[in-house]
Amino acid sequence: MRPSEPQGHLLLLAPLSGWSTPLDEVPDPVFAGRMLGDGLAVDPTGATLHAPCEGEIIALPDTLHAVTLRNDTGAEILMHIGIDTVGLAGEGFEAHVKPGRRVAAGEPLVSFDLDLLARRARSLLTPILLMEGCGFTAVRSSDNREVAVGDILMEIAPIGGAVARGEAGEPGSGVARKEIGEGEIRRVRVALEHGIHARPAAHIAGALKGLAAEVRLAAQGRTANARSTVALMKLGVRNGDEVELRAIGRDAASAIEAVAILLAGARERSSSPRAMQRSSAAQSPQRLAPEAPEEAPKRASEKASEGASEEASKPAAAQVIAASFDVEARADAALPGVIASRGLAVGRSVRLVVRDIEVPQTGAGVSHETLRLDRARAQVRTRMGVAHASASGAAREIVEAHLELLDDPELIEKALELIADGSSAEYSWRQAIRGSIEALRALGDPRMAERVDDLLDLERQVLLSLSGPGAAATQELPPDAILLAEELLPSQLVALDAKRLAGIALAAGGATSHVAILAAATGIPALVALGPALLRIADGTPLLLDGDTGLLHVDPCEERLAATRRQLELRAARRAAEREAAQQDCYTADGSRIEVFANIGSLSEAQAAARNGAEGCGLLRTEFLFLERETPPSEAEQHAEYQRLAEALSGKPLTVRTLDVGGDKPIPYLPTPAEENPALGLRGVRTSLWRPDLLRQQLRAILGVRPYGQCRILLPMITDVAEIRSVRAMIEEARGEIGRREPVEVGVMIETPASALMAESIAVEADFFSIGTNDLTQYTLAMDRGHPELAARLDALHPAVLRLIARTAEAAQARQRTVAVCGGLASDPMAAPILIGLGVHELSAVPSVIPQLKALIRGLTMADCVRIARQALQQDSAEAVRMLAIGSADRQGSPPSLDS
């Protein structure tokens, strides 16, 4: 017997047999992001969709892949069979109802060919959604369990206790209908491949949020409120149909333009699997899952030789199954996951062994337990210090975050309070950590998830030290191991033998977690969010981890394995060829010289740059000598380090940036005045001129490096010529002090709109320019690159940034100065043709991408680069520039992004 429903509540029954799962696991941002509404999904084992409650069928497209039902209460339920099934154009579907028909709960609606969908759809997961704006909300749902048709799936209730009914013919619009006068009117030809179905309808409704306008879309004699996804889907608009847009209100013109752009297919093209792969490859690590640095743009000739293997390795015969499905008995099944680190891996499953750490609650006295905790923290700090010294890039930043947490005063104070109450060091440390974790989780902010992982990792490291020798024994891996785990902590990954670790597959986790960043930095393919089915895979099972498509193939057939191994061999051969070719100077296909330098921040990075064919160092970040210490480095210490770096580069240019601290990079022994906005205060050269004693020491250390002329000096955050003149006077003074007669090249970083606009004047004083696109972008767009809500919109290919780069290059050319780009954009292969076309002579990139970047540049002609650069300057958004770059690469037959 089913429970009775409270007043106004409605019980929705399972429309499919299968496994219910949260929407977060649906591999589509429209559904997972709840743009259409909240609910859950079902991974079907049955092949017929049933009505979840009684009501009227208000939408059933000709493609039969989705059904929308409206209950008499006004609640609207969308059932979308599989993901990307609209492209099947009705193949494999059979409808049992028509729009307008009333149905009873449990009545069959649509039958479908389960095997056909498993082969051809992106996913079988079927979202069951309570439509946005219909006036109802879910108060109880049953996910992560097996369901049969007719089981209770969800309980819904009116928002605020009132039943909201949409206008007849426009269910759930949430907006009372008004007759629209003339207002803004435009006729548009729909260029959406499958017409207006669920995804584009959600995008249209989403684009209108925040705009003060009422918008209606008319087609085939019917009209719909453009804010209602259901109403839009009911129109049955197809590709090629002409529709009329009408809008009134303050933002009518903007609303019409936004909808027209979407109907023209811009969002659909940019979110296609191919476009998404290329666009995501070009993002900064903060924005997206980082990519394994080894793989690079394929050359046109290489694509021909590799194509057969890649085609053979596509999952044509594999059944893509949802993460909650029982996979043990199904050969060549494929679990869909989220890409954390791109690449391919073939190996056997190995489950992570996590040893429980016993934590006694009662201590042996306050002084004894306090001493034990201090010693354990000191041991962890020492290990982290060793790791920090040898780490670089993202790995170094993660260690720094853990070091900061290790000495967090709130954690220590809480632990000491518990020790004072008689608890053990282990128990006190765990409780202090867990209290902070609960506080973070109570915020309900998903951005805090990574900090929770950091705290858990720190808890485990200290507890292992408290447990004594042997407690932290590392797990032995067999060759070609693909590690399976619920989650993985950074310290657990670092402890594993990377030479035996072929790939990582996690049931939970996120694509921007610290483990994902570490995996990408070390080139280990990784998938996350694969779901609980992953943990039922037996140890030793053959696996194929495809970090390019986001699929984990379980016990794949030998043909697929062989094809993938051939593909890996081809990739390895291409990488080897590119590394060998990278030792040669770089020229475009028509003979224009483009220097490819490296950004480095340590001796190990300098050595890696030399191995990868860097023609010098375009940016040495000297902050590594000044951070994480109580006193500044001496002149002798600095000189010795710069000399080692120069020798590692074998006489090639070493561009040393003077100390760039302040703002977001403070140091304890250099207490700057309190600033309301540090990003606009003492930064870069301003800090150095504020403390000229430190700058003079650094200048003498640089000038003493031999051979003279190898080192160049680069000044950060310059905004006017007076700053350059001040530093040049100090350089001349330092030359006299050390007895050096040879001059030194002095360059300027272009990092602000002011310096770009003053480039003509600055070029008189500077010997070369180096454009720092990271800061230039954030200052141009007025967006803090560390802001969690804005970082994803911070794109250095924004036309405003490109125009400043173009102006800088013109000023450099007029004075015959070299212009380089050393910011993140230089490491983005998609940007290379545009930057070269704007007049950039030197790209300074991360060492790992240099072979691939050189290979890409050798296939370009200057004429093509100039053409695409001019077109880029005329675009109106960064997205438009990226689409232009993708189209240009398609015409040349060479994709501009890293392929794995």
C-alpha cells in the first residue's frame, strides 16, 4: 500500500525500471545543472516509459525522445529518454499516446529499443524533471537505489503552499500572459540541427534570466512564452523553420538579440563534443580539468596514419551504462565519467588499499600528548618541505596550501583544547579537523569541496605520523595498474609508484580537485565521478581508460585493446619525433622566425625546458627564492641560483624577472602597508622601488651571472616610463659596483591597459616587451582571476585584450623591439596563430608544451596568421574568437588544442 499524500502534495511513480541516480551524474550540463528543473534520473533496464502520475500529455516531439506531462495540480514533469537521443530522429521509439491525451498513472507512454540507444546515444540515463517555474518543488526523492515501474520515485509539493498553474497552452511559464504590442520584432531562420528541443529551450530560457523583457516566439500559427521551456518545446520548431520573435520591456532589444543568436546555432556549435573538447583544452587550469601536457596538436599527415587506429578504438560496440549499473557480468561495457586528466591507458584494475588508523580517545597527559602532536606536525612539515623544494607549478601550489593548513591557528587551538580536556593527540587532531570540515560543508558552497579534501589529507598525514614507523607503508602496484577508489587524496597519489600507474578511476571526486590537477601535471589519465558501479569491478579486470571521451571500458574485447595499444604507440612515436624536432630553431612554414622560450620557476623546470627544446627562458619567476622563509635571500645565494639556471640553459637567453610580490603574493619579512585593494596597490616594480635595498641586491646578483649577456632583466607591472628610468639608474649603479662594463638588456612586462596604451613611450626606454596576459586580462576585463564566480569568464582571447596586444606589437615594431608573450596565452595552442599574426616574435610557454607548440608553428604561414589575427580583432567576444580559431584549424586540417 502506498502512503497517502499530504494536502497539495503529489507522489510521482517510477516511469521506468532501473536504477535511480542523482541528476549530477547525467553527462549533460543542461540536466546536471538543473537548467530545466530539478529531479533525478533513471538508468533503465526496462524499455517502456510509463506515466509517473495522471495528467495530460502536453508535449511529445516528432522525435518521440521526450514526453512532458501536466498534472491537474499544475505540476509539469519532463521525461527525457537518454541523452542526445534527439539525433536519432525517432528511430527506435514507438509512441503509445499523443499530445492532448489524458493518461492514468502507470499507463505506457513510449517504448524504445534499449540496445539501439545503448549503442548510439551518449548515455541511457533518463532525467525525470519537475519543470522549472511550474510552482512545485521536490520534498523527497529516492535515488541511488533500484526501482521498478510504479515504485514511489519522488514526492513533490507546491512552493509556498500554493498551487501554481501556468496559462493554458503555456504550462509553467510563471509569467502571466500579456498581449505584446509592436515592441521589438525580428524574424529568424532556425539553424539548430534538431530544432528547439529540451537543451536549446533551456538555453533560451536561461539567456532571458535577468533581462527585463517579455519575449514570445511565434511559429506555425502558435506562440510561446520564451521563458517557458515546455512551451518552446511544444511549438515543434525544426531546423530551417522561420520563427518570429516579439519582445517588449526595457531590455527588449537585448533579449531579442540573445534569443536570435541561440536560434542561429551559436551555442549548439560551441557545445558540440568536438568544439567543447577544443575549447576546454585551451582553458587555464583554474577553469577546467587540466590536460596532460604531453599530447599536442596533430599534424595533418599524422592524422592520416593514426586515423585507422582511432576509428577502431571508438566505442561502437560497447554498451555505455550508467554508473550505478551492475557491470561485473557485462563484457565490453563502458562507464561514463568526468574527464579529470586526458589521455589513454590500458591496464588492469587495482583497488586502492586504505588502512584504517586507530584513534584512541584518552590521552596520557597534556604535556605528553602536546609533545606528540607537535612532533607529528613537524615530521609532516619536513616531508612537505622536501616535496615543495622539488615540486613546481600546480603541485607546488598544492603543497603550499597544505603547509598553510598544517599551521592553521584555529585547528591547533582546537586540538590543544581537546588535549587539555584529557584526549589523545590523535583524537584531538581528528576532532579539530572534522569540526572544520563540518563548518565548511554547512556553508552549502560546492567551491569548498576541495578545501575539505585538503583537510582530510592533512588529517591522515598527521595521524600516520602519530601512529609511528610503518603506518604509512605504500601500496605496491603491479605494472600498468589502473587504480580504482571511491576518492583519492593528494598524499595517497604522491605515495604511489608513478611508473607503474597507468591511470586513475574514481567513483566520486571532481575534475578540479587537487588530485585531478596532480594527475594532469604528471600525465596520468584520470576519470572521476564514475559512480558506485566502479567499486564492484573485481581486481585484475582488464580496463581501457579513455580520458578523451570520458569512458572507462570494462573487460574490453581484444580488438579494441589492440587498436588502443597501436594508438598509444603512434602517440608515443609522435611525441618522440616532436621532442627531437624541438631541439631545432622554430620557423613558420614560410620561413618566419618565431622563438619558443620557457617560463620557469626552479632548476628542475629549467632542466625540463632544455630537454623539451626551449630556445631560452622567457620568464624566470624569482619569487621561489623569496617565499616560504623568514628572511630575504642574500645576494650570494641569489647569484648562485641564477648561475645554476644559466648553466642549465647552456648559454641560451635567461630572462630574469625582478621580484614580483605584493597584492596576491605577500611575503612575511616585507610587510607592506594595509591596503583595501592589494591588487591595485604595491605590486611588482612598485614594491621593489618601495624597498630599493632588496632590488639593488637582486640586480647585482643578476648582473654577475656569466657569461655576460646571457641574462636579460624583466621589470614587472610597469605603468609609466619614470619607473623604468628609476630602475635603469639603479642598474648602472650596480654595474659600477661589481665592475661590469657590458650593458644588459632591460625589458618591460605589459600587464595593464595603461602600459599597453603607453607602449610607444615605453618602447623608447625598454629594449624588449613581454606581455603578461594573465594580469592584462584581469585588469582589462575588471575581473579578479582568483574570483571563483568570475574565473571561468576570464579569457585572454577576449577581443579587448587582443587589441591591446596588437597596439603593443605595433609600438614595438615602430622601434624595432622584440615583443614576447609570457602569460598563460602563450601555452594555448589555439592562440598561437593569432598572437603570431598580431606581431608577436616570441612565445614563452610551460616547458611540457614546447615540442607540440613548435610542431604547430612549423605548419603555419605568416599570411594565414595575419588573416586570422585581423579577423579576431573584429569579433565581439572571446567565444567568437575561439570559434574562429577552431574554424581556421579545421580548414588547415590541424586542430589547435592538445588532444589528450
